[in-house]
Amino acid sequence: MKQFILKYHLYGLLLLLCLFYLYKATAFPIHDFANYYFGAQFLADGSFNSIIYFPYEFNKAISNLGFQNIFVSYAPNTPFLAVFFLPFTLISVGKAKLVFNCISVILLIFSCYRLLHFYKIDRKYITLVPILFFVPIKNNLLFGQVYFLLFFLLSEGLIAYEKEQFKKMALYLSFAILLKVFPILFLLIFVFKRQLKPLLYTLGISFLLFNISLLFTGFEVWHFWLNSVLSKASNGEIATAFVDNYQSVFMFLKRLLVSDSVENPNAFFDYPILFSSLVLGFKIGLVIIGYYINRKNSNNLLIFSYWVIVSFLISPYGSTYGFILLFFALISIVKSSVSYIYKSFFIFLLFLINNSPLPYFIENKFPLSYLRLLVLVFMFICFLFQFFKTINWKIVISISILPIALFLIFKESNRTQSEPISKENFPILVYDYEISDNNLTYLYWNENGENSSSISYKSEESQELQIKDNQIYYNNKQLTFDKSNKLKPTLIDHKTILFLSDYDRGIGFYTLRKININ
């Protein structure tokens, strides 16, 4: 026992922090864990289908089970996630969250130990983890998130890859991909290194797991996810059109270059095509940089860490609990031969990214509201500094600029013909409305369940219109052409068409829009 304590006592602070928030989580709202648990619950009940991805239907179904004060959205999670959480539905949601959190803590500490031991890094660095990753650890446990599990899968996958145990590596990475999608980015490592075996093994096992999940979910919901949910999520459409909390490059550029009369009336510019072009060029540039790092570097930990950081930069949305994955970047810098000052500065930036109070930033005016993103970008530049001479920056810039130019020249604006019915900022999820006595009454859902509110809206007569193939028609003429979901189009006084739409928003997060026809 004494030898055990001497060997592992440095993990004590991390364990105590986890135990504290394990306890706090028992009195905390179910939060994000509700997505996983109730998705699996509806799968077990035989009611898991594409409707699950519409938040009103999902929350109403949860409410019908007797649960109150829950407001969640299953999107953009994969159907596989519901299959994975099926065993947890055998117990109540509160107990399930506690059990899952306990498993997550074990996996976190085990993964930290495995990585430090495998890469022969001094165990004293584990004492930094509770400090550097305080908020990510806290939020993972309070919210019941899956990122400790994801950290474990990626850690074991990396170690197996280092040992050239490609089948084992492929199993871990495939689970990670089916759970959260973005780890598919790591396949570029095999592509750029021209390693066919790990690539084929990962694709094969991913396909196998996908087919196993079909036995539980059926193909229809997967088809819907691939065609409707994934495309919206990839375009940053998770909830509302502008979410500063995400602190992503995508949202920064959107806030800068895309005007919106309700959510972003004070945009610096209004050039949506330039926004799309810059996002595309930025992503291509990161991939080209990754190519050079992969081809001219043999340090797999550094390469893997690069793609971890890139996954945050190219994602349209971000979260504090996801930053636990930056542990890879931490140990890659600690193990590298850079100076002590460099390491200390990098660790300081990592601390700021993980623990800076986001609400304080959000309260500031744009662009000061994106200071955490600025620190993340600065940390990325510092990380790149050690590869600077191995990258052909002329080629990176040239290849990045070319698609931007082509995009600007040939891409047509995809802006919809509709607009918000007023400059009033409506609740996040409006699901129905009625017009009577010169009032528009809209129904909306939040953590308190069903609610209603009214605004003045003059109307003498109204007529319901039809939706065909998710498009609105009037007098046999198609009026809408975007891919958003639409509900309840109503012609008002032969002048205006009102309808519910999730245009530029998360799937099923409807708000009221209008089309003026006269």
C-alpha cells in the first residue's frame, strides 16, 4: 500500500477535484446528459426516428415521460450515440448520469497515466492537470458530457498507433468517429503518411459499427442525419444563427461579414460570399499545413496534437468541456526540446483558454467578445513555431487563396428571399402561431415547457398555403428555394406570407419569417 501511495500520490489532486464535482453533479440539472439518455430511451421504446432531431418534438416527448425543466436538443449527435447509451436506460436518468460520470473519471485518470507513462513524461506534470483543465473537468462532470470517454478512445488509439497495433487503433478511433464525427479528421494522418493499413482498418471497422447500429436504429434515421442534420451542423447551425459562446473562427467571421437585422444588425460588413470563401480557404490552409507536418515529421504525438488543435479551429462550434483534449498538446510540448520559456508560455496560454471566464468576454462588444478565440489562435501559432521551417508557406498561401478567388467569382449568393417578421428577438424555439384580433400569438418552448406570447399584428384575412417538397408555393409559383425546414405558411391580406422556418438555425429551431409578395 505504501508503495502504491508513493507511486500514485501525485494523482491525488486530480482525483479529489473529480470526486468533488462527481458529488456536485448529483444535485446539478441533468443538462447535456439528457440528450444521450433520452435518445437511448426512445430507441429502447421503439420511438427513435428522425423526429428526435426536432427539438420541440424531442423535448415534448421527454416532458410526456414526466420530466420537467429540461431543454435539450439531440442534434447534432449521431444515431450511434443512442445505441451506445442503451445499457444506461436500465436505470433512472439520475443514477445513469452518476454511473457514467464515475466511469468517465476512471477513464480520464487512466488515460492521463497511460500517456505520461508511455511517453516517459515526469509524473509531476499530472499536478498541473487540475489547474490547467479545471473548467473542462468541472463542466464535463456537471453536464454529463462524453469527452472523458472520447479522450480515452483517442489516447488508446494513439498509443496503439505508436505500437503499430493498427487493428486495435482502428477500433478505438472508429468508436470515436461514430460517437462525435470530428475524429474522422485524424484519417488524414494515414492519408498524408501513405499508410494504407490503418486507413483501411479504420474505414472497415467504422463501417462494421455503422452496420451494427443499423440493427437498432434502422436506415431511415441515419439517412436523415447524413442528409439534413450533418449539413446544418457543419454550417454552424446548431441553435440560433449567431452564438458567440462557440468562440470559433467560423462564428467570428460570420459576426464580422454577415449582417442580420435581428441577431447581427451591427456587422462590420455584409458580404456573405466573402465569409464562405474565407472559411473554405482557412480550412484548406490548415489541411495543407498538416500535410507538411505529417510528411516532414516523425513525432506522432506532435502530429496528433496538431490535428487536435485544428479540430477546434475548423469546427463552427466549440465548448469548454471539449478542451480536455488539449492535454495531447500539453504533453507534446512538455516532451519536445523547445526552451523552458517557450513551454511555460504555452502552458500559460493553455490555462487562459481553459479557464478564462467566458461570460466576461461575451459581455464585450465585438470583436472583444472573441478574446478566448484570439488566445486559442495565438496558442496555435506558438505550436506551429516549431514546424515553421518545414512548411512551404508560399504553397500554403497560394493553394488557400485559389479556392477563395474561385469561390468569389463563381458562387452565387444563397440568401433566402424571406426575412424576420420584425426586429424583435423571439425565443430560441417557436413551434406554432395563430393570428386573431390583430394579434399574433406565438407558442414557444424553453426549460419551463410550453409558453405563449403575443405581439400586435394587423390582419384582415388569412389563408393557409401549401408546402411541397419543403418549399412554399403561391398561385402555383415557388417562392422559397432554400433547404430550411418550413411550417405553417399563411397568406396575410394577399400581401405577406408568414411561416415558421429554421433557416440559418439549428434543425427544428423555428422562428417566424415572412415573404412580401406585393
